[in-house]
Amino acid sequence: MRDLIRKLPKVELHLHLDGSLRGRTVLELAENRGLELPTYSLEELMEYLQVNDNCNSLAEYLEKFELPLKIMQTKEALTRVTYELIEDAALENIKYLEIRFAPLLSTEKLNAEEVMKAVLAGIEQGESDYDLQANLILCCMRHQDPSKSIEVAQLAIEYLDQGVVGLDLAGDEANFPPEEHEEAFKLATEAGLHRTVHAGEVAGAESVKKAIDYLNAERIGHGIRSNEDKETLETVKESGVTLEVCPTSNLHTNVITNLVQHPIREYYELGIPVTVSTDNRTVSDLTLSQEYLLLYEKLGFSLTDIWNLISSGIKASFITKEEKEKLIVNFKDEFKNITDYSL
Ligand SMILES: [Zn+2]
């Protein structure tokens, strides 16, 4: 089953660039720039980049981004880490990928335009070497001033149709409510940019409702606490938003204490569109195939269920209707060849 899942064509929609750097690359890029690292042993370095079983909160989890962000301050680094992420995804047969990152967190030396061009160059190289299409989602950060979010929205709009497809709100959900960033998401909506918002991860159902009501979210990052309030659950169902669920990440941020408690099955059975992602490959030491295997082994998802999750991901992706239809047809063929399953 492990091998079969790895071979299945997949999409991943919730994946942070800064949480998915290869350890060896962090070492090499730091050495090239003469940057000081807490250790130069790869094994020890991974402890700074990955969570362990003692991680107790989202705040602790977010500390794992400090070192990658120190590295992601040059054009060379940005292009390389983007390319490598596409390579890692392609090696487990991901065919469509939405990579998200906060461009303003890489502007210690570069300007935002340089940051965008460097990341887009990584995508272009990745797409030319692998059979994978990738797009970008730009992240506004909750803790930053709302004017920064407007700046990110304007940047996303500038690069709309040139590799950027959406806007996200990420960061400390517990202390910074979504409505402060309403203006940025209004601009995005008006310009035809797609919207996804991290909500219902650390904060409760109300945060999900606000993401839909104030930020016009089409997808919710996590959203797993939507079931804490009946009205919110109804809103989620009626609005047709898709939940981007990342089970292992939820375990690592302590939103759930045991994978078997994860509500993904409940949402799936309620008919709420759900797509599965890793959130951060390096922080959680995870691949998308491993995530699907967990659903199969621990949460009773059959191969047909897995196909339904993958096709939900295609439907919720921020690409055109024609591109989605093409992916569905190609995926069905590939699925049939791999599994002998007729969908
Ligand atoms: Zn996330």
C-alpha cells in the first residue's frame, strides 16, 4: 500500500516553502554565505528544523521557521529551495502543487520584486525538469500590521496570471483575529485572486466563520475546529469552502492529541470538501504519501476514499475549470493503470 500510494497521482494545496527546506541545503547555503548556524552537523541541525514529540503548541512549532527564514534572504537560496521542493513533490508523483510563502519575510536584503522573481525562477526550472505544475499563494502574516497585508495583496495581484493564484493569512491565530486584514482580502477578491485563510486550527470555530464572512475565504487552512459550533459547521457546508486538512501537523501543534481523534473522517462523511496536505514537509518530517498512508491505516480511508480526497483537491485548486477537467481525466487514467480500479 505504501508503494501504491506513492505512485498515485496527487495534488498538494497547503504547503509552506519555509517549512519544507532540505537540511543539507540549509547547511550548504549557510556555509556559502558565511552564516552562523547553531550546529554544523546535519543530524543535530535537523533538531532545529523539525519538531519532536515534546512540541506543545503552534507557537513552539512556528519557532522552526526562524532558521529557514535566515537562509531565504538571497536570490540563489530562494530559487534553489523552491526548485528542490518541486523536485521532492515530483518524486512522489504530485502533479499539481500550490506552494505558499510570505514574500515580505525574505526582504532583509532583497526587495519584494526580487523575491518574487527568484521564487518564480525556481518554479520555472522545476516545471521544466519535472511533470508537475506549480503555482504560488502569498501569505499575509497575522502579527504584521494590516498595511503589510495590503502590500502582499498588491504584490499578488501584480503577479496574478504569472504564477501567483491566491492570498493566504498565516501565523499566530490565537492572538491576531482575521478581520484586521479584511482590506487586503477585499482587494484580492476584487482583482480575481483566490483566497485561503488559516483558521480553526488554534482558535475555535468563530475564527473559521470570520475567515469566511470577513475575508471571503474559498478554502480554510485546517478548519478542523469548525465542528465546535453548529452554526459554523452549517456555514462551512453551505458556503462550499474546502478544508485543507493536515493531520500530522495538527498532531504536532497539539490541536489533537492522537491521530485517531482527528475529525477529518467526520467532515468527509458530512460531505464537506476536504483536501489533504503536509503543511510543512521538513518541520513534520513528512511526505504527502505518508499522510495518505496514515489515513488508510489509522482512520479507515479506503482507496476509493483516497481518490475522493484527491479529486476534492483538484476541484478546490486555484486553477481554471479547463485545467481541472484535464487533471481529473489524466488522474483517472493513471489511477486505473496503477490500481486496476475503475473510477
Ligand atoms: Zn499552514
